[in-house]
Amino acid sequence: MRKQNYFKENKIEHIDYKDVDTLKKFLTSHSRIQSRKRSSVPSKFERQLALAIKRARFLGLLPYVSR
């Protein structure tokens, strides 16, 4: 059984870089972006997610690395 798409379930069409709580769900414990296999996010949302995470990191909303 496949995991459902988080963004389709919650009716999110655009991923916002200011929504840090949602972005944290797709980061590993070391603040790396999870792979598509683990997060089960389609490629369209994966690209938006990666861009949003990178923008949030640049603005200091998310850490680049956590130990």
C-alpha cells in the first residue's frame, strides 16, 4: 500500500517557504531533505518543496545542518 500525498490530502496547491512546520516534516534529523521514496511526494511537489526549503534556509527560518 502506497503512502498518500501529503499535499493532496491537505489540499495544498502551493508550498510556502514561511510555513516552517510543514517544511520540517520533510527534513531528516540532520536537516537534510528527505528523498521522494521516503516522503512519497510527487515530482511536481518535490521541486516546490526543495525550493521552499532552500528559501527558508537562506532567510534563517530553517537550519542548514542540525547535530
